[in-house]
Amino acid sequence: MNLIFNLAGHIYGAGIKAAALFHPKAKKMVQGRHTDRLHLYDRIRHERQGNNAPVVWVHVSSLGEFEQGRPLMEEIRNRYPEVKIMLTFFSPSGYEVRRHYEGADWVTYLPADTAKNARHFLDAVCPTMAVFVKYDLWPNFLMELHRRTIPSFLVSAIFRSNQLFFKPYGRWYLNLLRTFDRLFVQDEASKLLLEKHGINHIVVAGDTRFDRVLRIRHQAKDLPLIEAFIHTGQNSDICLVAGSSWPQDEAFLLPYFNSHPELKLIIAPHEIHESHLTDIEQKLTRKSVRYTQANEVSIAEADCIIMDCFGLLSSIYRYGQVAYVGGGFGKGIHNTPEAAVYGIPVLFGPNHCKFREAAGLMECGGGVCVHSGGEFAERMQRWSEQPDLRLQAGEAAGTYIAEQSHATERILPYWDSHLK
């Protein structure tokens, strides 16, 4: 199996290079890896000369996993300012957005998963310990860490019985989990499942993403134009914030908004290319304005703001009375805690089974799954006519997020001996 995975790493690397000829995302990955290899290893060696400070290597797949790893990196930086942090990404969508993240000393792509690349990478970085977020696991890197007796940890992991680890043909992959010094899982069910398969070095720590959204709430930006939008005009009974929306979500969100003049809408589509923004504008029959083109006059006249820029959604949710988080009619819902942390109820589509936080919000009454536009309309109507029910749901959502926090504090004591 080691040989097979090493061969697979070479094949995958060759495949990405071939795909780069036609696919922009693959092209960014190839170019980024090539540029990093040319300069990064030499830079690390130069900066490490005469500096024996511990190095923590944190690997994430993309932006979602980065947000889970971020509270840990920032608390390490706070407690141990002399520690160096190496951050690696698999996905271009994560790397391109966070390549200049100031919380890490070095940010790069993870090289293709081959035995040779793993050796060269670890020779250059010389990590004191390695942290993998959720379950973006790469066999050659994990086995090389294990051979060098470099402590490695998996954080914010969640396991289900239908995953590859627990299939009859997935035993070798399950054994990769045994290379970790400790697994920090999100819930008791994950712990029991792993123990059933003979893996016992487990701590139920929760999901660090809740720590992150609480910190975001405290650091939320003041947005004067959004503030003005909320408090101008007569149609201000409820402001719905629709975050990370896809066309499948907008197919019922926009008609509902058009027919309910008591409702204001802030919509932040997942994709903000021109054709998508234009499509949204064409489907709206009420006055809208793009955020980057808005001013005090146009905001006062608008019933809908279309967010045509990234980076503000986590601050915008606090201006809403109800949140709708998109993706549930496609590959999967986006970040529900990002909205729930503000104490507002959260609606989302049916594809949420892989997201523990969605189940938690539903159980406490702070989140509601809608399977159709009709169910969405019914819920919105109920909350409009019975505002006390909406406020109760929002309070439940905020309480749930607060109760799920502090995973970072549970994890870090296990690392103290490696970082001092």
C-alpha cells in the first residue's frame, strides 16, 4: 500500500499539471507550488540559521479548515510568541485568499504527496510538531512524520461510520490514524466509533470553529452603509441576510422577497462574477444596489443590497433578524455558526448531514432546515407574524454557539511540553 500511495502521489501530480492546461484552478496550484519550491525552502533555512525556536506545521485543505485552525495558530502566537508557524494549503481557493496571513511565518502549498517530497519538505521545515485539521490526510507525509518521531495531531475531526476509514477495504487508511499522537474529535460519537475500531488516543475537544466565530463576533466591523440601510425607509420589519447563496437558493429567495414589501434583503452570493450578479439583478423587481456602488442616497432608496465583494459577510450577519445560509440545495451548506453567533435564527437547505453544527442548531431550535421554497415561505411567514418565536429561536442559536466554544482551551494543554 505504501508503494501504491507513493505512485498515486506521482500520478496525481502529473494529472494536476495536465489539468493546468485547461483549468484555471489547477493552473494556480501548479504555478504556486513551483514558485514556492524555488524560494521557500532556501528562505526557511536562512531564517532558521542560529534560531532553534520550535516550529509548528499546520496543514489545512481550504478556507473552511483554515478557519478551524486559525484559533489554534493565534493562541499559539499569543502564548508562545517565539514559536514559528508553517501553514500549508491543499486548495488554491484557500491559498490565494490567505497566502499573506500574518498569523503564520510561512504560507505555502503542500507539495504533492510523494515520499521524496515529504522528506524534502520536512528536511527544510524541521517541525517540532504537526497539526492536521479535520481529515485532510496525506499518507506519505504522515508516515514520514511517524518515522522521524515528530508528534502529529488531528484537530476538529468528526467521524461517521460510512467513511472510508471504516469500510472493509479502508483498513490501511484507518491505520493512518494510528500515526497521530492524539486525535482531537468534535463529539463523543466520533470517539466511540474510533474506540470500536481499536483507536484509543482520543480527546473530545469540540470544534475550534466555534471559537473562531466568537472571536469574529467580537471583532466585527462597523459598516455605516449597512447600518443606514437597516434604519431607512418604511420596509424595515425584518432584514433577511442570505449568505453564500447559490442559484438553487436564489430560485425561491428572490421571488419571496419580491412579493413581501415588509422585508429587506442583504444577499451575499457565493460567486460574485458579473454574470451571476446581473442574473440576480434581473430577477429582482424591487430596488437594489450593489454594495461597492452604494452611497447614502442609493442606500436610502434600496430594498436590497447585493454584496459584490468578499470579506464582509461575517460582519453583515449581525444586521439581520433572520439568516439564510446557502449551499444546502447543492454540495452542502456553508458556515451556519458564522450567522448563529449573533443570536439570530438560521435557515438552510437539506444537504446538511455532514455538518454537526447544523444538527445542533436544529436540535436546540435555533436552526431550521427547509426542503423547498414553500417551506421557506411558511417559516418566514410564521416568524413575521409571531416575532416572539423568531426571537426565541435566535436566542437558542446564540446560546448553542456559546456552549460549543472553548475547544482551543481544551487542546493547547496537550501541546505545552512541545512548545516551551
